Amino acid sequence: MRRQRTGDRLIHTNAQRAASGRYSAARLFLEGLLGHRGWSRAWHKASLRPRYQVVIVGAGGQGLATAYYLATEFGICDVAVIEKGPIGLGNVGRNTTIIRSNYFRPENVRFYDYSLQLWEGLERTLNFNAMVSQRGTLNLFHTESQRDLFTRRANGMRLLSVDALALDRNEVKTLVPLVDLDNGRYPVLGGFLQPRGGTARHDAVAWGYARAASAAGVDIIEHCEVTGIRREGHVVRGVETTRGFVAADRVCLAVAGHSSQLAAMAGFRLPIETHVLQAFVSEPVKPVLNVVLTYGAGHFYVSQSDKGGLVFGGGIDGYNSYGQRGTLPMAEDVAAAGLTLMPGLARLRVLRQWGGVMDMSMDGSPIISRTPLEGLVINCGWCYGGFKAIPAGGMTTAHLIARGEPHPLAAHLDLERFEAGRTLDERGLGPFPYAH
């Protein structure tokens, strides 16, 4: 990769870096004939340099997507993505893989549907099989008032040209035979289906963005923890790491549940709390569920993976924690909701359980914004929506870094909204992060 200097700044003149080559069926066939000796690393193991134009802290989905779009959409390739451990061990690899855009507020519908549009072309864009499966997302309702609320949401989505279909009880039973419509606690009255919703393979999303960003010239630095943020007055100058100081013109924090800790290093507080969100996967079974199903009378959602396991989750644990593990009371709550909706699940064994560190904002909507420090950008507060928003979050954060102004689809996600009183309370639950 060739570089040239202009003044004191390092400019990439040929960002294309030797990587593992383009993936295709023809190449897979050829490598099979040659004993698969032609494959190389999916992304370059870069060495940390003392200075970059942009440093992104956090190599999860949001951080890697931001780096990729900075290089490919805005021509900024002098970028380092710094991660304290290996790629994929944070929230990007600890979620239930759901993608959708069935939100209530118009601003959020536009933002998440833009992300869904990017998901639809992501595998071709990245030349990587992210296993995007648009099997549909079905939200069930159990009371007449809930039917009215869902109808209002669906009508709002349709006004913005986003897909939403109303299903009656019989159509729900046809689509998901396992559902007990007349269960003793909360009988199912119907549901709303977003056909374009679905799932994606979480690990593959991280690997795909890492590979594409590296090929575009981005340095991905694993096993390098940020220990401080250096500033001069109200201007950020770079980050302190376990490998030394790294100077940067602009720094982006994309560290999910650890955002408060990094913000404290920079000298300010964020309106978020950190909670644990658990997820589970069952033993594999034959195909029994071909949609993403959400329970309207409790916090339970489930889909079936390509391996056959049922992947399901619930609400966050109600206390603050940075631990990537959950508690038995919440596991029991999730199991109770699942068995109420689909009693047949009682026959399945749970194989694995894990926890993600969630950055819960005060209004349930994310933050993509400038900060009190000049040159420091924050990407956080995703609550339950971080994975589904990876493409749009990365694109709009890259736009903010490159242009110095918010992307039109993310202008409402600024940090100043909390001080100004124009919060984006998607569910109308008030300033209580644990409730969103």
C-alpha cells in the first residue's frame, strides 16, 4: 500500500490492500481442486502506528461499519479501529441476530428502514456471506388496546412506505403452528408481520466488515485496550493505549455498554446506564419456526437458526452491571414467557446462555453525536437495537466524522436532545433506562 505525505498528514494514495481475494463459487471450486492452499487471512493483522487521521475505539459492528464506510464512501482510509480483545467477543457476537424496522416514531422508522435496505445488499457489497435471512418478523398482540397500538404503528409504517401486514388468529396459527392461541394467561388475538424483517449471522457480520474495511486500507488493531483519552482544553488529541499513545485528528467511541467508562476518561458523563441482556439457544431440531416471533404479553422473542437451534431472549436484568453473564431469575422469566406462548418448547434442552453489556439510554433511542470535546464523536445508547442498526449506524457515524455534521437520517439522535427536552421516547416509558 503506497502512501504520501502532504504537510504533516499521512494520506493513503492506494487504499487497496492485499487480502484474502474475492470470494465466489468458482474460486471455492478451484481451491477445492488445489487443496485449499490459496486462502489467506480474512483481514490484515496491522501494526499500530503513532498517528492516524481517525481512531475508532471499539471493533464491534458499529465501529467496524463506521471504518468501512469512512474508507469506501468518504475516502478516509487513514483509520485505526482499536479493540481490547479479539473481534467478535463483544455485543456484535452476543445478540439474537434480529433485523427489522417496525418502529413507532417516524424518525426511527426512517433510520432503521435505511439500515434494513443496507442489509438487503450487504452480502454483495462486502463480498461476504452474512447469512441475511428475510424470513419476516411477527409481533403478536393479546388485547384490544394492544391491537389498536399495533395498528397505529403499522399505519405509520405504511405512510412511510415500509411494509407491515395485519394477521388474524387463524393466519398466525397457519404461520406458526407451535403457538398456543388460547393459552390460559394471554390468548393471542392476532399479529403484525414485517415480511422484510429477519435475521443475520452475527459473527459473519463482524468478519465481513472487518475483511472489507481492511481491504480498503483500515488498520484493525486487536488486543489493544484504551486506557485514557488525551485532550488539550476542549480538543481531543488522541488515545492512550496499552501499546502507547496514538495521536488522532478525530476519535470515535463505539464501545456499547462501556461508553460511560470511556466518556469519563474524556471528562464528561453520558445519559446512559449499562445493563446485562441475556440470550439463549436450544438444542437443534428440525425446522419448526420460519419467522422471528415476538410475544406481546411479555419480553420474549425467538427465531430458529440455520443449525436448527431456537435462539431466544427477553428483557434486561434490572440492575447495572458490566458482567457478560446473566441471572437465574431472568432466565426463569424468559422460559415462563416462552412456554406460555409455545408449550412445546418444554421438551427442548437449553445448550448455551450468554449476556451482552447493553448501553441503555434515557429515552430508548441511540446517540450518534458530537460531544463537548472538539474532534470526539460518540456512537452509543443502542438499547436493544444495536445489531439491526449496524449498517445505518456505521454509515451515519462515518458521515458525521467525515463531514462534521450529522447525516439527515440521524440528525435527531444528537446528545443535545436530552438537555433541550426533545427526547425520542419510542415506547413512552419516561426517563428510565431499564424500562426501554
